[in-house]
Amino acid sequence: MSDLSLLSQAQVAFQDAQAKRGLAGLVDSTNNQGKSFAETLNAQQLKDPTQVDVLQRRKIHETAVDFEAQFLSQMMQPMFEGIEASEPFGGGHAEKMWQSMLVNEYGKSLAKSGGIGLADHVERQLLRAQEGL
């Protein structure tokens, strides 16, 4: 997942947290005039450290799913190496590039739909490493 979409999700989570907690003062344009979202989020984090935990856990989960997607892609790559396309529409260097991208997308799709459970184990290990256990 890209950093831009992560930032968008963080903004939505931040706004939801504000609405739930009634922190309308942070949204007020007079208090935040000229401040970026990151600066406002840092101010929120100082007031509520659980917001940091939520964002870190989301990033760890996304990293674990990305790892599983890459793993699945690498495991599926040999399955597709022997497949040759028919003559009128296939063959050549471009097809090999396209096939590689297709296998990567298969891996991402499998990982996002539950995968083989690798992401859960990786996520637990990342959380343990973060906590220093």
C-alpha cells in the first residue's frame, strides 16, 4: 500500500477520532491555520497516545500483508514459467513482463483475501519485536 493511501486512511481515522471524542478544537481553522495534517496529528498524538498505537498497528498489518503477497508471488512464479501463449497473441519479451506483473497481482489478491495465514504470523512477530519481547 502506498504512503499516500496510508496518509488518507490516517486522515480518516484522525477525523473519526476527533468526532468521537468531541475534539472540535483541533479541527477549528483558527487553531490549525497553516499547519499540515502531520503537525496536527502530532499534536493529537501528544494528547492521546493510543492514536499512535492504532496507526502503527495498521502500518504493521499492511507490511505483513505486503510480505505475504510478495512471498506468494515468488512461490507462484515457477508455476507460470512453463506456460507459453498461442502464436497470434503471445510471445516475446513484453509477455514475460506482463506475466510477471500478473503473478504479482495474483499474490496481492490472494494475500488481501486471507492468504495462507503467513501475514498473521509475521504481524505477531513484528508486534513482539516492537514491544521488545
